[in-house]
Amino acid sequence: MSDAIVDPPAPTQPAPTPAPENLGRGTLAALLTVPVGVGVWVLVWSLGFIASLVGALVAFGALRLYVWGAGRISRPGAAIVLLVTVLTLVLAFFGGIVYDVAAGLGELSGTGTWSMLWHPQFWPAFSELLPELFPEYLPDFGWALGFGALGSFATLRAAFAAGGAPAAPAPATPPTTDPQAFPEQH
């Protein structure tokens, strides 16, 4: 046996804790998808389509912006992304109805769709027409709901899966290859 003194192994550093998630900043960042999502939806709607692609883009954008603002995602963050996606798609569907009424009234009056939106009588007329028109839009709403869910499902499922995953531990210190760290065996 050797009388060599063996240095004790160096203490391992505790795993760094991930930075806390900033729910407020993440939510505000995710809310940036609302006007963009509504605009894209109304554009697609004006062409006569209901596209699941818009739901997918809204969910993807809300998720990316949330992570950018919050720093990471957790289950509450994934729920926020879900709520922002649903809010955006509901407002987008409502925006499609507004567009249809503006296009119809603009055609009747000869003023055009976009100028009708700024006409002082548009919103009072819209509020009178909406209760009559809403039942006619229920099938479209069902299609929009189905396509929106279909388009955003994969992204939202991934967000909840990522939010439920534990934070990755820091890598352990590599084993030493210093021959003096080990006692000689005879």
C-alpha cells in the first residue's frame, strides 16, 4: 500500500435553478398575436375560406411570443397560450362577421367595405342586424371552431407537454482523469 495522500473529490456545484417564468411579460407578448391573427383571419375570410392554417399560425405565434416574453413555458403558461389562441380565434370570427356586414352594407350604399366601417351609422346598423344574422353564422362558427382546433391542436399539445416537463438538470461534473486523484491499488 502506498502512503500517498489522496485529495478528496471536488464538491459538485448544485444544479442552477432555471430563471423564473415571467407570466406577465409572456402574456403581454402572446397578446401581440391577437391583432395579427384577427387580420389574417379576416383576409382569409374575405376570400371565402375558413382555414385551419390560421388557427395553427395563431397558436404557434402565441407560443413563440409567450416563450420570448416569459423566458420559458410551464403549465400555467401553456394555459395562457391556449386562452390567447381561443380569444384570438373568437375575435377573428367576430371580425369576419363585421367584414361581411360592412361588405353588404357598403355594396348597398355604394360606399365600399372599408369606408363603411368608418360610417357613423355602421355600428348602430350592425348591432341591429347581428341578432338576426347570428343564427345564420352558427354553422360557419362550428366549422371555424373545428378547423381552429384542428390547426392549433399539435402546437398547443406540445406547449402543454413542454410545460409539464421538469427543467433539465445541469450536467454533472465529468469524472476526473487525474491519476493522482485515485489511490494506488496493489
